[in-house]
Amino acid sequence: MMLDYFTYAAVVLLVIIFLTQAVRVLREYERGVIFTLGRFTGVKGPGLIILIPVVQQIVKVDLRVMVQVVPPQDVISRDNVSVKVNAVLYFRIVDPERAIIKVGDYMAATSQLAQTTLRSVLGKHELDEMLAERDKLNADIQETLDKQTDVWGIKVTAVEIKDIDLNETMVRAIAKQAEAERLRRAKVINAMGEQQAAEKLVEAGRILAQEPQAMQLRYFAALHDIAGERSSTVVFPLPMNLLDHLTPRGGTT
């Protein structure tokens, strides 16, 4: 009787061990890469899956979007400016089989590849492009990474450049350049204003020359403006045609 009890307990224990090793539950975002006696036999999940203990092994793969911070990289731009650039990489696994079989550690491989790609792509552009065209650079880096990680079953969804650090000398040089640019724009705007004012004055003179009465009204308006000022000095505008009668004509004695 005692022997039957121990036999029953042993059988129950073996069943529990078997179920513990054989039954696996994978979440919605997980997949299991199955190896039978060391050979790849398929990808299973999500949900409940049954494995043959000892004979089959499973490697779980997360299909969610993963985030990696690319550490600061020393980059020399095409115009020979040294900067430090860091970025953020977003990627996900689209083929669990290749991600496990084709590369030993896809996380480390993707991180190292992102660092070298960041240096190589940014080194082809000038500093002004790095500062003003980040969206274009992000797209170039993403496209380059995506082509190289495709054989690993990895899809690079986005690359975002975070910071571009410059040394103090370059910061001062950029500040001087920006100040010179503002001064240039101010001078151009001032010159355009002078040009427009001159054109309007010429147009006004042409209109006044066609109507003598308009010139007389302008004369009265000037007197009104002068009289409105509280000053002890009164200035009377003198018409130019009056000076023609006071000055001698050329060729007369």
C-alpha cells in the first residue's frame, strides 16, 4: 500500500515537471523560435504552445518597438568642423527567425551599426546642413540602417538626432556670422526703403507738376503745419518759380 502511494506521488511529480517544461504561454507581442534537437523547426505564438521537454527548446522574441540611445559620436563634417552628435534609434523585429539565427546579439549589433552609420552619414554633410536640415539627415540615416538590418529581420522605424554639441570657438564664430547676417539684412531693408521712398517722391513730383493748383494747396498745407508748431521762429516756404524772376537769366547783361 505504501509502495502504491509513492508510485502515485512519483507519477504526479513527473507529470507536473513535464507540464512545467512542456507548456508555455506567449503574450500577444511575443513569438517563440522553436529548435528541435538543435534544428530550427518554426515560429510559434502567441498563446498556448506545447514543447517536448529536452528535445525542443524555445527562444522568446519581443516584437514591440525598441528604443536605443546612440551614445555621443565624434563627427567631422565635410567642411572640417568637429562636433559631438547623439541620437535615438527606434526599431522592431519583423522576422524572429532571422533575428535569432542570422545574428548573435541583434541588440548589440544594431547599436554598433547605428554608431558607425551616424558617423559616416553626417560626415558627408556640412555643419549648416546638420543644424538646419535634421529631418533630411534623420531620413538618410534611417534608410541606410534599414537596408543593412533587413538581413537580420529588423525594421528601423525612426532615427532622431538629439543634440549637436559644438566647442566654444565654433559657437562664437556662428554667433558672429549670425550677427553679420542680421546687419546685412538691416542694410538691405534700409536701402529698399530709400528706393521705395525715392520712387514715391518722383511720382508725387510728377503729379504736382501736372496741376499748378495742387502745388499751391501743398504750399498752404506746409504753412498750416508750420503754424501748428509752438515756436517763435516762423519759416515761410518760398516757391521755386518765384526765384526764377529774381535770378538773372543766362546770356543777359
